[in-house]
Amino acid sequence: NLVRKLDNAEERAECKKLKKELEETRGFVFEERPNEAIDVPVEDEESPSSEPRGSPRDT
């Protein structure tokens, strides 16, 4: 029974370690990517807004 508890503790520690690593790598991905992800929509929004909303083409 004691051995089983020890195994469980080791597995939990390993699991926590892996979770932490996963969160760190995820954080990395999100820290690096937002600029790329945000820049594209911002550029898309700027193009139409450079013309007035009720542009002559609409009439």
C-alpha cells in the first residue's frame, strides 16, 4: 500500500511538471503569435475605413 502511494505521488509530481511545461510552451506560442494574428485584422479594418462608410459606390 505504501509503495502504491509513493508511485501515486511520483506520478502526480510528473503530471504537475508536464502541465507546467505545457502551460509555459502555450504561453510562449500566445506571446509570439498575437502580433501576427492581430496585425492582419487591423490592416483589413483600416482599408475599408479609409473610405467613408457611405462611399459613392454604395449609391
